[in-house]
Amino acid sequence: MNLALKVRLYPTSEQQTLINMTLGCCRQIYNLTLAERLSFYDENIRGKDLTKQQKTEIYKSYKPKTEKEYKAEYEYMKDVSSVSLQQSRRDMETAFGNFYKGKSKFPRFHSKKNKNSYREVMSVKFFWNKRTIQLPKLGEVRFKNRELPKWLHIEDKVCNITVSKNPSGQYYASILFEVAEMPKLKSENQAIGLDFSPADEYIDSNGCSGKDFGYISQKQVHLKQLRKLERRLARKQKGSRNREKARIKVARLEQHIANSRKDWIEKETLRLVRNYNVIGIEDLTIKGLLRASKNARNYVDTTWGTFTTTLINKSKRYDCNVVKADRFFASSKLCHVCGYKKTDLTLAIRHWQCPCCKTEHSRDMNAAINLKNNAINILREAEEFKSVESVEGLVNLALTATGAFDETERKIS
């Protein structure tokens, strides 16, 4: 399996200049090839009454410029790594191909503000003992001293390295390793449900919350300082050096907030997948919730999408089943004891009593228990379906279900 390790780089001034130059050349290659394809698409395909097969034949006949042709036109591109330019062109071809197949929207042009990375796949060496990475054209670049991850071994193969620069001027390298499959830890046979909470990240079915495991709303903690720096930035004259200094200060604080949030997510998701076999979560559209919320800052700060994605990815390594409930599953309105559905439950009601079984419910904890039970039921149904190995078993299962339906219908009549 492939796993990535991200480290912070400390290049020299000469290496920084070359990295910045490589980033600019990769962006230029991407934008030039995209503009070239866009021009061809407008002239030969867009707006014309053609079949899909005709469009495909026309698209295949297109011959784009190569990196050598661009280097002949732009001499400074010869000073950077040719592999990084090739990878940038391939990224554009993949993006345009996905658009042509209808899998994604039309690719956007890259700008210096939102795209500052390039990838190397050849002549890359990783020296953990010296804390250096050898990159084409750059030589050995130092990275931050840190402990060796448990899943990483010195002899593991390096697949590729992505060098990036964040808005605050810091350099990073994401190293993709090909490692042996990780041993799956034996966890207790337990299940848990996680209900989204804008203030606590989540409320679980045991009555605990994200705050019990160290969750802090980073935006709320640094809000005063962030507002102060943003006001200073707004007062600076555009294009001045003082404005650039103020922008870097804002970017560094935002980077600190993002790093603190990511650190908690990585540690908390690892704790969950190690201690539980089944985790039930809900499928939410945070953008939709923001429209009718007065607590939008906390909704965004939780990054629920990143949390659930990280949880699902780590569950594959540690033999844990993460089950997403259906988007319209009424987890808050169902009584987990008797199954009664309270249709008139609003967001303002945080505690309610079931009229059938008289059970007092906390809205979030009840929803978490329902998510846990829903995950268990889905996995149980999947196991029962797998246990039917032959066609005869499927027929018997269908006849049993039909007989149960006929018996129910007879009793009702």
C-alpha cells in the first residue's frame, strides 16, 4: 500500500529561488497547454452538431506541443527539472480528459495564489539519517527533524515527492512511500455512533463529545488576534512592502490554525479506528446547513468533511467499518428504545420525551445511538446477504420473505 509523509523543508536561498522558478514554470506549462487545448476545442468541437464518436476522433487527432518545443520558446525553462514540467502537463491532460468524459467541470487556469506545488517522480532520494532529500536540480534539501513514523522503514521505496509552498512562505515535501501492508490491530468488538455537533465536533453514543478528547474551536480561540491582523492588512496600501509583511502575518496565523485543527483530527480519528470495530456517522451537507445557521463560524471550523474522510481512510488500515447513514435518515427524530418518530422535532428542541415509552432523550446522544444501531443493522444485513452462497439459497430466502409477506397480508385482511 502507499502512504505519504509530509515534512517541512529548509532550503537555502539559492534553492528557494530555484523552487520558486520551478513552481512558476509548472504553472506556465499547465496554463499554456490548457489554453492550446481550449483553442482547439472552440475551433473544432464546441457548438457543432457532432456525434460522440466524431468528437472523439477529432480530439484524438489533436497533437499538442511538447516540453522541448516550449523550452525552445522559453529559454528559462531549461534551468528547472524537466520531469516536473512533464508531470504538470500530464495533470492538465488528466483534468481536460475528465472534463471531456463528463466526469468534472472545465479545468481552471492555475494562479500563484491557489497553486504552488510540483511533483518529482525520478532521481529522488530520501536520507532519514541526514534529514535530507535529494531532488533534481536542487541537490540535498534539509527537512525538519522529527521522529520516524512506525509504519515507515528506511528500505521502503519512494514513489514520488510533491514540493509545495504555502501562502506564508514555508516549503513542504509530501513523500509517497510504497510500504508493506500494515498489521491490523485487534480492537474490542465495540460499536459507536458519532452525531455532528458544531460546538463539540461530535457527540458519541456513550455521551462523550470531541471536547472530552481535546477538541478546541481554533477559530474562536484565535478570533481576536486574527481580526486584529486582518484590520492591519486592510489599512495597508496595495502593492506596498508593508502590505506584503502584514499578509504574511495573517497567513502564518491561519496556517497555525489549520495545523492545530489537522493535528487533532489525525490523532482523534486514529483513536477511534483503533478502539472500535464499527463506527456510524451521518452524511451532511455543511453548505446547506450554513444557510440557515447563526453559528456559521463553528460549522466551518469543525471541517466535518475532512474529519469523516480521514476516518474512512484510516479505517481501511485498522480493520474498522465506518458506515455512513443515508442523508435522509431521521437520526434525531427516532426514539432508540421503541422506534417512535417525532415528526415535529425542531432544531431548537434539545431534549424531548418519547410519548410511547416515556423515555427522556438528549437530542444529540439519541441521534448518536440511532447512528450506531443503523450501522450495526446495515453490516448485519450485508453479512446475511454474503452468507447466501448459492442460487438455491437466494430462492429460499426470497420464498421465505414472500411467505412472511403473504402471512402478514392475510392477518391484516
